[in-house]
Amino acid sequence: MKNLTLIVSFLLTFCFFESQAQTISITTDKTALILKVGEKKKLFQDYFGKKVPDMTNNAPQQHEAYITAGTDNLLEPAIRIIHTDGNPSLDLNYISHSVVKKNENVTLTTIILKDPAYPVEVDLYYESFFKENIIKTWTKINNNEKGVIQLGNYASSMLHFDAADYWLTQFHGDWAKEMKMEESRLTHGIKILDSKLGARPNLFQPPFFTLSLNGPADENRGEVIQGTLAWTGNFQFAFEIDQFNSLRVISGINPYASTYQLGVGKSFDTPEFIFTYSDNGTGEASRNFHDWATKYGILDGTQPRLTLLNNWESTGFDFNEARLSKVLDEAKTLGVDMFLLDDGWFGNKYPRKDDKAGLGDWQVNKKKLPSGLSHLAREGKDKGLKFGIWIEPEMVNPKSELYEKHPDWILKLPNREENYFRNQLVLDLLNPEVQNFVYNVVDKLLSDNPDLAYIKWDCNRMMTNTYSPYLKNNQSNLYVDYTRSFYSVLERIRQKYPHLPMMLCSGGGGRTDYGGLKYFTEFWPSDDTDGIERLFIQWGYSYFFPSFAMANHVTSWGKESLKFRTDVAMMGKLGYDINVSQMPADELHFSQQSVQTYKSLESVIWHGDMYHLVSPYKENLAVLQYVSKAQDKAVLFSYTLHTRYGSEFAPVKLKGLDPKSSYKVEETNLFPGTTSSFHENGQSFSGAYLMDMGLHVSSGKELSSAVITITRVQ
């Protein structure tokens, strides 16, 4: 009897674990992704959406979770492999899975799949962030064959959807017109969003999308999925609707010119695809991304940021110690935290007097700065200012000592003319010597100048005529391994300088992704600082990035007033790139006041919940609101764009307030000598009133702006 009891107990235990192994749940507070092991040990996506009881009963049909090429699949695969013996097929069976709770908020699920005929293993990783409702997924491909295998496709993620229709919001642009939003209905067949630019890969097509089910995306209503690839290189998103109206979304590195040669015993880790689901529209999805990025996606996301004055607009390449000393005084007068020295401080044999020479020769120009950078840093420190500097260490001018000494360190085709963009070429980061060189550029700067407090890391060209002398006969690995080498250099820098603030810049918004932002504290959205244009650019980025990550500078670009341009810049991380010495007295006074106003509001702007109240894509008005987590303070930015005679705007309903609390509303950041035209200025209202009835936040005057604080009084 005792033996029978043990046998029954064993069988029950076995059945329990076997049953558990057949259903794999990746969940957050509001979201569930359910995978199941089906016939022939195939792994299927059973459900993805809102977390509700009996989620698996809601699936209209199952879809294989990570579809392979070469067997019976007729559509776009997630993975394509050519084995050592030339067999171009892959078959993946479920082997096992594990769930590790890393802490109370983060859970990692690992699923192991294996080809029954070849020693190739594919591991699927799903990391869920419970409170933020974010899921990261990536893939590891393990080659245990006796020779090299070729990876043709190697997606980070494959997701499946079944809906009546699908609407895609994509983002596109070019230099000075980045992150333009465009929404369209997906039709049968396949739509590809991708980049083939190598370095500066996000110039035309940044790696973000919003997918909405059963209707166009809306800020407050509807089912939406927002996704992005954490990769500072060529990416691809594929959206394919099949004959049954099912949609598969495949995200990962672009396989273009990148058939990857994976050596014996080697593993290939794909970048992370990061996504969120919301059945309450794009607003909730964007706030999910902001909360996640603050804690996990951006270096030191919870730490303060620095306001700054850049010298580029006031001096360009033409400066010396005396002129920069005056700019330091201007930064002190303005009241910012730091002075940032931009391009033009280096090169001796080939002085950096324009963009045609000197790039790659990172020695201080003795004629311009005979006392060196440390002198400027000390002078700034004496004035209560931090000191930052611009570099572009991945690039080289042909007219440079570096090029003369190391022509083999350049990415360029043999037997072809060199192809220049901005008079420069890209260094071959796949070469370990070049990696050491780039690392040493940064390390020497910081070692020689211990007061250096900030780096602006630029990258002003894409890859063309691309060939690595170091790789020789393995050129198909170039695009992938360049990005990996870039990360390798940054890893070394962060090991030695873990918290140095650094801006990720790339001729504007050419590098805007969470792969790079692991190592950087902020990014430069665009070289275009025209107030109207920047409003649209920042609006697009705000769906995926928190405000503190966007470096926004007040400049003389555009015809808008200084107040309008300043208000736009205050929606992110405020900085200045303007000739302070030429400011009229009232503009200087306003700017000094704006810096102080910004510092009093920055915690709400950086870390509050953000709401897109009125989109400039839909009206001649743009309204954005930030609300503190405690709901005791909010900041509202309102911009009237181009209006017609007699234009009137309805009250704007606020979001995120406590309906039972009373709030005082006041316009701030007024230009000297002006008074507020805000109708409700100085009055108090309940949170319920502000959210149900709204405020008249626009004066109706063309190209006008207002910053309104909403402060709880009881």
C-alpha cells in the first residue's frame, strides 16, 4: 500500500510539472503573454493582451512562437540558418523552460528550443517588468555543430495578432526633420521598416512603432502595442498579414548584407526588443515606457541632470582662450550648471578650423588653447561651473595625422574611390587596435582633465562604401560587429567612469535607441532647434522616451519668440546654445528667470506622468502635461501654432489629477513686462473640475505659448 501511495504521488507530481511545462505565462500587472507547447513539441503563442481570467480561452488560433525557415513555413520567418553541411532548414522543438524571479518586480523566463537533427539550440528570453507593464525579449542562437553555420535571419522577437484590422504609426525623417509621425492601415502582404545606414542608423527611420488593433491609435482609448529595438545599428521591423488576416510582427537586426558567420561553439545574442501593451490608448503605453526607462533603460535615470551653455552658435570653430573665458562668464550670468565646449578644440598639424581637417587628432590645439583644457575646467570651477566637451571619436578626416599613420584603420572598399560625407570617414571599430584608440581618446581626456564633467559624443555620418580591412574575408559580419564593438568600447568606459554624464548625439537624432542609452544619460533629438519644428520632433520622441533624456537647447533658430523657444526646450532637459552677450537686457533677464523657473519644476517635468492633451498633428494647438506621482503638482505646456482669423479653442481637459483635491492654477515663465492672458490665472479648482471641464490654456495668438503650474492647495 505504501509503495502504491508513493507511485501515485510520483505520478501526480510528474503530471503537475508536465502540465506546468506545457503553459508558459509571461505576465505583468496588466498584461499577459501566454505560450504553450503543442503537438510535436512545437512552441505556440496562445495569447497576448490584457491580463484577464482564462486568457488562453480567448485565443482565436495558435501561432508558432518563433517560426523557422526551410521547412513548411510559407511566410516571413523569425530565423533562417544554413548548417555546416549546407542544409538550409531549421526545426525547433521545445526542450525545457525556467522562470527566475530576479526581484519583486522583474522576472526572467528562458525557453530552450532545439533542432532534433542538428546540434543547434535557440533560447528565447522574456524579461517582464511587473509594475511598468514592459516586456523585453531576445534570442540566443548556439552553434554546437562541427563547423561554421550561417545565420540569414535572426529576429529578437516574433509576435502574433488576430484583429479585424491593424493600424501602424511609424516615424521617419532626415537631418533637421526627425521623428515625423505617420499612421496608416496595414494591408495584406508585408510592410518593412528598416535601416541600412550602419553608423548613424536612425537618420531616416528610427526604430519605433505603435500598432493599434481594430482602429487607429488614440491617446486614451483602444488596444495599442508600442515597440522598439535596443540596437544602435541596422534594424528591421516586418509586419505581415496572411491569408487569414492574422498579423505577425518580426523585430530584430536587419539581415541586409549581414548573413552572420557563427563559429564552432559560439553563441549569438540578438538585441532586446522592448514592448508594452495597453487597452487604454497610446498615453498609457508611453507612460509605461517612461517609468521603465527611468529605472532600467537609461543610465542614472533617477539622478539629476545639468543645465548648460554650449558655445557652438556663438563662436563656431572661431575661438581662443579669451573668447571662451567670456563664454564662461556668460554661462555664470545665465545661471546654468555647466559650460560645454563644442567642436574645434583639437588638431595641431591639421588644426580643426572647419570640418575639413583634424578629426581623429585629439590633441588640444596649442594655438587656440595654449593653457590646455584643464585651464578652462579650473576657470569654470572657480566660477561655480562644470565643464564639458565635444568629441567624435569614431570618425576621421582624410586630412589628419591619424589617417596618415593608419590608413588601414578606415572602413573603405578596396579598388574604389573613397566616399566622403562631411569630409570624413568611419574608423574600423572591428579592429581591436581601433577600439583601444577610441577608448584611449576618452580615457586620456578624463585622466588629463579630472574636472571634466560631461561628454557630448557625436557621430556625423553613416556608412558608405563599407568594407573592413580587419575582417578581410568575413565582411557579412561587419554591420553587426561594428555595433557590438561600439558597445564594447562603451562598456570599458563605463567600467572606469560609471556615472559620467554623456550625451548620445549623431548629427541630430541619428542614434536614438535604448541599446545606446544603457551607456548615456541623454540624447540629442535633432540639430533643428526651431521652436515649431522642435515641438513636433520632441512630440514624436515623447511616446518612447522620458523628458529628462531629451537634450533641448534654446538657440536663435526660428522666427518664434525667445519665450516660445524657451518653453519648448523646458519640456525636456534644458540647455542653451546662444550668444548671451548679444541678448537684449529683457531677454537676458527672462532667460535667467527661466533657468530658475525650470529648476523649480524639473522634478515634475522629468519624472511626472506625461499626458498628450492636444496633438499638433490634429489641431493648431499643442498641449502637454506632466503630473507628479503624488498628484500634488502638475506643469502644463500650451502652444498656439498657426491660426486663422477668429480662431477659438475649446477648453482643454486635464488628466492625472486627484479629483477630490483642490488645485491652484498659475501661469509662470512670463516675459518681463507682460501679464498673463490666461483666463483662469490664480484661481483654484477641484481636480474633478479640471479634468471634466478643463482650462482655456490658449490665448489664440499665433505662435504664442504658456507654461501653467497646477498646485494642490488642499
